[in-house]
Amino acid sequence: MRDINEALSFLKKQSALTWLIAANVLIFIALRITAVIFHLCGNSGFEEILLQYLELPSSPLLLLLRPWTPVTYMFCQFDAWHLVFNMLVLYWIGKILAMAVGPKRLAWIYLLGGLTGAIIFTGVSAIAPGIGYGDYLTGSSASVFAVMTATAVIMPKIRVNLVLIGEIQLRWVVITLIIIDLCLGAGGENVGGHIAHLGGVIAGALYPLLHKRLSHKRKPMSINPVSSSADDMRNLDEILDKIKQSGYASLTANERKQLFEISSRIK
């Protein structure tokens, strides 16, 4: 019983970012194990049938029969490199965004990006059938693009260190990745998938406007002498304003500590 309680306590302490990455990785492992088992049993094509019930179909009629797929597709990857790249980017940039908006809102941005990508993919596929590579959409790329874009918009001057390049503002990294993705889409390879990525970019760009409106509508909570939610949000807004003006590197050691502490309290 003690072990179970400790395990539950450990799981409760994990952030939304950890849960998002874990969901992607666990579903990938489950799909791979299932594919191996059925391959050994002589049914090598079973994973394709299984994937069709998790991937987002381009057909609106088929979507009505599988209404869960707009959510499941954004956690479903069968290609290992696709998974590794998306999860590395999500972890790297997601940690930065979580400090600004909190882990829970990071999760909402992830879901919003995936759903927006699904809507655009399905809509474009209905207007121009066959525009995508195949009849299904799968992967967390639209959600990851939403997280990247939201981070670049909310903290445009924050700097990151890149191998062989050095310190550079994150927004230029995100803009470069978006341009590369658009060029790949224009080249005709998996156009539908790249259109979904664009949906994630749109969602990520629009979220900060919603976040700003919510911040203005937020009502102050009862003040605690040590630390209150109102104090946390006021301090967080001041730190984020400084990041926007001068970049993350301008923060003092105490301000960086405050940023991490507030982020952990509001997750």
C-alpha cells in the first residue's frame, strides 16, 4: 500500500509537459510492440489497420464515425525519428513556455494547436481531396508548432544557445523552422500534413491574445502574507515584461529563481 501511495504521489508531482511527452512515448511503444507481436504471428499489416483508428482521416464522413481521432492523432507517431524530433523540441521549448504561462496552459496550447491543425487538414481535404500524402494525418507536429509559435510571440526576445551558431533569439529559430516547413509543403511532399502544421502556427500565434485577455479578467485572490496567487501573477507579469524588453539573460539570479518557483506553484 505504501508503494502504491508513493507511486501516486510521484505521478501527481509530474508537470503537464512530462505527461504530454510520456503519452506520446508510451503510445509509440505500444504501437511498436503490437506491430512486432502481430508480425511474429504472421499478420504484418495489422499495425496499419490499428493506426487508422488513431490517425485523423481526411474524409469528413469517416471522421464522424471516429470522432476521437482529432485528439488521438496528435499523440500518435509510428516513425521513431518523427517522435524523437518532436519530443526534443517540445521538451526544449515547452520548458520555456511553461515558465511564462504555467504547465497547465502549456497543455492547452498543445491541444489547441493539434485541434486547429485537425480542423484545417479536414477542411482543406474536403475542398481539395487528395492534397495530403495518403488519407490520414498522424503525429504531434501541429501541436509542437503551436507551442513553438506561442513561445516566440509571448517571449520574442528570449535567447537560446544553439550548437555551431551560438546565442540567438528564439523567435528567429521558430521563424526559420516555419519557413522550412512551408517550403517542404510547397514542394508537394505531404501537403496536407504541412497545412496542419500551419494550423498549429496559427493557434500558437492567437493564443497569446487570449492569454492577455484572460490575465486582464483575472480576479485577485485573498492575499497571504507569505505568497498569494495575486502576488505570483503580479511578479510573473513583471518578470515577463522584463524578458520581453531585454531578454531572459537580463534577469538577475533572484528573478530567475522566482520565475521557476512561480511556475512550479501554478502548474
